[in-house]
Amino acid sequence: MTRKRTSETDLVVSGAGAAAPVRRKAAARPRAKRAAEPQTLAAAPAEPEIVAPQADAASSVYAPSYQEIAALAYSFWEARGCQGGSPEEDWLRAEQALLSQSSFATA
């Protein structure tokens, strides 16, 4: 019959109640900070770029701020008598109202 082999790293606990050796965690190595890589600037174009007016108009789309939406949604809740309803519905209604106002103003 063959014997089971044991490795040296196996812990052996004796019946006499001896405490098992404490394994220590490896100390965390501090990470080396990367130096900021210098960004190379592209050469300036010889001719200025021509920007189409449609591209400029598309980038100036109005988006209501969080505070504007919150104030309008709160006013909807107050108009209801500060009772019932859904805060989510008030919020969505306020967003839609502000977006529709801005689309009329830009048109």
C-alpha cells in the first residue's frame, strides 16, 4: 500500500491544542505613479477650417438644467395641493414642458 505524500506547506494541528501558525499577507507594494505623458500638438493647418452653419446650430441644442426641471416639477406638485400624484410623472412633465418651450423659442 502506498502512503499519501504531504507537502511542507500543509498545516499540521496537534491534538494538544497548539495554535496554528499565523500566515502573513504579503505587504502591498505601492504603485508607481506614471508621469504624465507629454501630449504632442498637431501642426496647425495652413488653411482655416470652414464650419457649416447647420453643424453650429445642432451643437447649441438647449437642455434644461436639473434645477430648472426640479423647480417646475415642484410647482406642478404645489398646484395639485401638495398631495398625491407621482414625482416621476411631474419630473417628466416638467422636462417636456421646458423642452417644448425652448423649441418654440429657437424656431
